Amino acid sequence: MIRYFQRQISEIAENPVLQLYGFALTFVHALTLMFLGRSNFSSLFSNFENPVCWPYFPSCSSLTWSSSTLEALLWVYGALIVATFICFSLRRVSAAYVLSAVLLIFKFSLLSLSYQFMGNYHYMPQLIQLLWLLAPHKVEILRLMLVAFYVAAGTLKLNLEWLSGATLLREPMIKGPLLSFALFYVPLLEIVLIFGLLAKRRWIQILTLAQLAAFHAFSWHIVGDYYPMVMLGLLSFFVFLLLEKKNEERGGLDALFGGRLAKTSWVVLGVFAFAQLFPAVITQDAALSGAPRIASLNMLDAWSDCSAVLQYRDEKGHWAQAAPFRTNNVVRIACDPLVFLNETRLHCARAPIKDARLILFSKRSTDRDYKKVLDVKNACDRSALLWAEVL
């Protein structure tokens, strides 16, 4: 095991591009620190009565945090980021590698405190840094995985919600035919033209990068600054490769379509592809599902509307309805089944009820009719809720 990690450190130490990218990934951590600060990280848990928990950490609501403790965690996160920057600047690769691993674990732990921190802007950099730390043939797999992100994201956009503009969080600056063209062009860029990043010709790589940079710059006024900045940080890997005098060819188009990739790269790409396909295989509408999408991209590919109810039998045996569910979550999880399962668990823990039944109806904004997404009988039975989360 020690030798394995030594080989990973040596691969980074021998490649200036990988060292520069480690610096860029640390910069993404700095962006995350600012994002958490602006999101009132410390007040989220002290003021929110019903925190939404991740399925792998359902007891998050039992933790009690003071604002000072949470602020201290952010200070620790910031100190780790500064220390990592210093180590990369001094080319202390071994120390930078260890600190990068600590940063990844620390960030994952912070985000695990609430399901409200789910999002691709965390999912993608964490996966990329994990590969930077642990995967052999790093240049090859990092190039391929960054391209795979866009292919998966573009595939999710092949629906009426995206193509009609119904999923856009804010009104875009462009309208009419120009907007329609852009909404159709983005999936084309992400699914087909994105492979220009793996082309041998530098001008094709540069042209593809320029289009991605323009896309993320334009999205700034729709999704805010954090998401585009994270993506530009991740894409910096291709900039570093272009600036290198001896451009790396590992993981190019010839290797990909000629089947000459390293075995580990095939495995990583296969696992990633499975994670993206899994929700569509086991759910009737992946965009309206919860737990199955935890390991996959969530591009807000459907603006959903929903209605949930928790029914139970009263003392006379008649069906009654519990207090309505809260709907003050961020738009990405407003209709996520995990949110209602989480609140049902908390409701049952506070006031156990008999024959509880959780029903959730959801629909895409462009759908006419609602679909029954959840129908959990014996909803106060822990095993029933856990099974529903899997589905």
C-alpha cells in the first residue's frame, strides 16, 4: 500500500502539468470555502430545524453544532488550503499530496453535514481530485474523465425541458431564435464537439476550449459565479497541457477509439458510465428520483413540481393527514424524494403514528400530469424508508 502511494506521488513529481493541476484543484477548494461562507454555512444548521440528511449519514440531524464550532471548521479548512498552496509553491510534492488528500476528506465531511450541499460543482471536482490522488496514468484518465463529464451532461440535456429553456434558473440575456439555437448547440458541443479536447491538432483543442469558456462565462448570469469558476478551474488541465512544450498524447482520440487505454482507465470510465445509467434503469423518471442519482450528474435537467402528503390512522381508525411538508429547499432538491423521506423519518421519531403512508406526486414543468414517485406504506418503519430511498 505504501509503495502504491509512493508511485502516485512520483508520477505527480515527475510531471509539471500534474503539479500545476494540483495547485488548480486547491484553488477550487478556495472557491468552495468562499461558497460556503456566502451560503451562511454556520447559520444553516443552527437556524434550520429539519436538516436534510444524506442517505449514507441519516443521523446528521442528531448532531448539534454551535455557530462558533462551524465557523472554526471553516477556518481549519482555510488553513489547510493555505498550507497546500505553500507546499505546491515550494514544490514539496509529498507534503502537497498528503494535504490534498486531507483537503478532499475534510471537504467531503463538511458537505456530508447536509444534503442541501449536493451539486455537480462539488461532485465533479471531488471525483477529479480523487483520480488525481489515486489513479495511475493520471494524464490519460483526467483528460478522459473531464470529457466524460460533458458527454454525460449533454445527454441529460436531450429533453424538452432543456431545449425549451424551461429549466433555466433565470431569464437569459439572449432571447428568441438566438436562445433556441444556443439551447440546441450546447448539447451538440457537450456530446460531439467536446472530443476536440482529445484531438492531436492544437488548434482544434484551443477552439473547443474557447467554446467551453464562452459557454461557462455566459452561464455566469444564470447560475451564479461559483459553478462557472469551478468548471474553468477543472478545465485548466487542458490549458496546462497546451502550454507544455511536449504536449501529452495519452488518452487522445486514437487511444480511446483504438482501444489502447490503460486497463485502469477503462475501469474508471466503465464505473462512471454505470453510475450515469443506473438511475434511468431502475426509476421511471430519473430526473425525479433521489438516491439513485447520488453517484451521477444532476444537471437540473427538469424543473419539477410536486405535492407530498403523510397520511395516518387516527384513534378512531380514520385516515388523517400530518402537517404539510416544508418546501423551502434549494431548487435542485425541492422535489427530491430524499427530502420527504428525511422529513418523514424526523416526524415519526418525534411523534410515532400508526399505519403511516407517505405519498409523493411529481412532474416535470413541461408535463401535463403528475406521476406517483413515492408510495411508502408503514412509513414509520425504518426498513420501509430505507427501501424507498434505494428506489
